[in-house]
Amino acid sequence: MVANHGLRCAFTAADLETAHAAGQPAIVMDIEGLDFLDGKLERLEEAHQRGVRHAQLVHYTPNDIGDFQTGTVTHNGLTPFGDEAIQACHRLGMVCDVAHATEETVQDAVRVATKPLLLSHTALFESRAMGPTPLRGRQITADHARAIAQTGGSIGVWHFFPSLDKYVEGVKEMVDVVGVENVSIGTDQYHVTPGSVRDYTQWIHLVAAMLRGGFTAEEAGKIAGGNYMRIFRAAVG
């Protein structure tokens, strides 16, 4: 299916670099929520064998790894099995994504992690650029963001902004908290309403908006992909 759409899967940093050099989109296979592990780390190994290189610990349903932001707190942070899951991600070569995890779970993950963590899609509680939103439960504090940055990781700024220019303001807000080296473009942007971009074809406008908004070409390059590439290389190889 991937090949039929003119795409390729990336299993290593070299694969991403090759695709970029060829001007060809590449897919990094991700699992959003490790609920399927059900206490069995060998299932994570199987997922890696099948090509998964990006693993998000929690999502919208309870699991035995840690607590998620929009659910009832049951673990008070990361569980011992969650600790093992992070170590397994590091060992196997997978990006460890803590999106949707509570701040307590993230703080625990930071203490366990030996490689950069990613928080792939969120925004700051204090974001003036975003304004009122029904998804406040998915936003994070400045301390939450700083914890990710301590690992050398990155926070992806979600596209739940009323316009592209407001999105760039939201990116600036995050940069002011953690620095340009620790901010990325957020995932989960397709069919987000209201959204700063309609779909992935509009990313070219996003980069132009960052340049128009005062970012240098080097800074825009880091935010638009360079920071994720650095994390992917450190985690996956």
C-alpha cells in the first residue's frame, strides 16, 4: 500500500535522509498507545520486527504503563512495567513518545530515559495564541515541557490554532519556554478543526509562515524536521 502511493517506509535515519535527498515522502510507522502489550514486552519486539520505529506509551484508554491526561489517575505516574517499556524502546531502537501522558508520568519517564523523549502533539496551557479550546485537557504546563527538553527531546506543537500565523505564535511560545532545539511541528493535524493547516500538502505554507514570523531559515529547518531527525537518529540509529 505504501509503495502504491509513491511512498517509502523509513526504518533508520539513513532511510529518512535518502528519501529526503530524493524528494520522496517517507513514513515512520508509529503505534499510538501501547495498550496491546498487556504486560508482554515481547509484543513490542514483534512490533519492531514489523517495522514500527515510533512508540507512544499511552493514548485514550487505560493501560499498564502509566496515566493519561484525559483519564482517571490510577497509577500515580509511570508503572514498573512502563519503566521496562521505555528501556525496551531504547534497546530495540524506537522513538519513545510521551504524548497524552500526565505530567507525573512524564516526570517519571524523564528519570528513566537514557535517550531523548518526544512529546509529539500538544500546546502550552498558557498559550494566548491558541485561545479557548475544548482540548485543554491535552495541553501542558511549562514545567512539563521543560522536563522533555531536559532529555534532549522535543515538544511537537499541535495544529489546534485558528490560523497559520497564530500557529507560528504558538510555536514561538513553546520556543520561549524550551528553546528552538526542543520544539517540533506537532502530529495529529489531519482534520483538526479549527486547524492552522487543512492537510499535509500545506506544510510548504507553514515554513513560509515561520520565516515571515521572524524565524531564521536555520531555526525553521530545526522545527520543521531537523529536531525530530536528531531524536530519531539518537533513538533508532
